[in-house]
Amino acid sequence: MPAIVTGKSMEFTMYIVEQQIGAVVVAKLAGRLDAATAPSASNHLRRLISANVPRLILDLSELSYISSAGIRVLQSVLRDVRSQSGTVRLSGLQPPIQQTLELVGLMPALDVYDDVAAAIHCFL
């Protein structure tokens, strides 16, 4: 069952769908990760991370937009998982999302894969 993360109106909706694949947790983010949805998305992902997830893949293949608030959510996830000696991988970056992450200089700090299967394979 996906978590529905909403902002102040229904036009600012995103979904987070979690899936456990062996020792890897895949969190698929779909929709817009912006100022309206970032607080709820952050809370949801923090609850996930608090369960001590050592291997996390953020599947962004259906993320259509990311704002500076969304970038802060990603940075927080990276920091929190790495502080637990875990690993975060991103998959399925759409060109606008990748360009935004490149523009803010975050790409060198990220492990990015074309798709979830490739990211999982690198954990094996």
C-alpha cells in the first residue's frame, strides 16, 4: 500500500511505495517533491530509516519535480542512512531531476543507477 504524501492541496500529491527485496529496501517516490510535500515525505522516510535500513534505494523514476526543499530531504536521507553505516543508492533519475541535482553539485555525493535492478545488483 503506498503512502500518500500530500501538501496543502491535492495538486501537490506524491506517493511513496516501499518494497523489501532481500536485504534491500526500495522506496519509490512518485510525483512532486517540493515545499508542499517535503515535510510529509521527510517524516515518512525518517520512520523508514529509523528501522535501521542499511541498504536503501530511492527509486526516482516517477519523480516529476524536485525543489530545494526536496533536495534537503534527499540530503537528510543520505546523512541519516550513512550515519548508521548504511548505503543509499538512487535509481531512475529523469533528466530534469538529474539536471537539478547536477546544478546544485549533489551528483558527486550520490550513487546513481539507471534502474532498480542495476542498483540492487551492485549490493550483491
